[in-house]
Amino acid sequence: MYNFVSGRNKVDLHNDYRALFQHNLDRKWDKMVLACPSLAGAMLPGMTATKLLVAKFRKLVDVYLHYTNYVNRLTPHDKAIVNKAAQDVFNIKSFTKKIAMFLDNPINQYEVHNCVYCDSTKVSVFYHHNRSVRRFEIEHVLDKGSCPLVALSLYNLVPACSICNGPALKGTN
């Protein structure tokens, strides 16, 4: 699978990635489960919100399948409620800039080369007026719309150019 490849020590990398999410995701998840009890069954047994941040891709697939199977058995109304609750916990929009800065940070030793879709567009970071400019977007392998639980997972992220990841080509697929 194509992903962001880092030459950095995995333990340090994972600890620094978890640190981006200064609020406690597990506590936020538990609060949301109290507010929406049907959300409890959406999480894979033994998995926590914090563990999801750096879970291996194979585990993310298990989480994705468990979640989608669970919500597809719910009524449309309950499915919408569970999806909304999960999206509130794993809100990618509030963390996109932090995640991009993490991937751009030289200390993390990421090797970002080409777009995952076209493989021809070089994705990189360059500096303009002492400001980092990112020439790639963060794309999700496992659809965050179908399973919000994987929206913040480090190993669900891949680089894409803005053309391939844009609405004209990819749209919402």
C-alpha cells in the first residue's frame, strides 16, 4: 500500500503524532457514547480512539469493516445519529493543518514523492518568503465518510496532488 513513509523511529513518531491531539480522544469518545449509547457498538472491541491514531493499516481495515457492518444494520435515523456522533469525535477539519504540518516537519523524515493517484505529479513542500507551502493534499485510503473512526489515523493517510484529489476528478469518491 502507498502511504507516507518515514525513516524516523516508530515509537517517537507515534508519540509525536498522538501529541497533536492534545485533548484526550478517549475521553471525548466516552462522553459521546454517554450522549449516544448506540455509538458504543461502532468501535471494534479492544480498540480505543487513541489507539486508532497510530493503528496499522490492517487493523484500520478491521475497524472500517466492523463500523460499516454495524451502522448498516441500524435504521437510517440511528445510522445518521451514530455517524454524526463519530464525526464529532474524529473531526478531521479541525486537525487538517496540524496533520499537514506534522507530515511537512523534517524531523519526521517523511519521504513524499508522487501523487497516489496519477503517480506523475511530484508532491512536495517548498518554502516561499520563509513560509512552508505544501504541494500535496492529505487523502484517506479508507473513506472517512463511510467510517469517521479512521479519519485521523496516520496510516490511513496518503499524499495526493490537488488536481487528482479535487472535485473535477475525484469528487467525493
